[in-house]
Amino acid sequence: TWECSEVTAHWESDDVVVRATVLNTGRRAGKFVGQIYASAPESALARPNRWLVGWGVVRANAEESIPFEVRVPRVKLGHFDAGTGKYSLEDVAFQLALATSSADSEATVTVTPQL
């Protein structure tokens, strides 16, 4: 079993960096596969409710707490604008959820684009 805490997200260059502290609460060493899902409730575009934008893997001993980091490229939050022929990023808040599957959500943080 795993617990996530201290989840943050911020822009670094053209990526959103999601960081967390992950604790292995089990009795054995194990592997945590964290998935980052994005949503944009205020988007004017037709988007899925949630879409996978990144994932990462860390290993920890029993009862060990370790850092976890995933870089989400800007293009994963954007959309192709046929008018300009480029990927664009809407000026809306994006919610990024750290989860172990598409059915759950350990923690959610919000980022706004750097336009």
C-alpha cells in the first residue's frame, strides 16, 4: 500500500513538474507506478473528462518514504490549432491528479498556463 503527500506542480521551461513524497506503507519492498491525469473543467474545447499525461515509477523498501517526480510536457496539455498549424495551450486552469489508476486519485493540484 502507498500514500502520497506533499504533492506540488509548477512550470519549469515547457514542462509542468509534478512532485510528491511517496510512502510505502506495506511490509515489503515494492514499486509505485504513479500516473498523472489532467482535466480542464473550464475548457471551451471538446476534451475527455480526464486524460493521461504522464507516469513514473519509484521503488521503496517497507515503510520508506521517497521523492517522486514526473515531467509533463506542455504539448500534453495543449491542442492542435488548425488555424495556426501549431499546438496551443488554452488560458484555463488544469487540474493534475496523481493516481495509481484511472479510477482513483491520490491528490489533485492545479496549474495555470504560462502563455
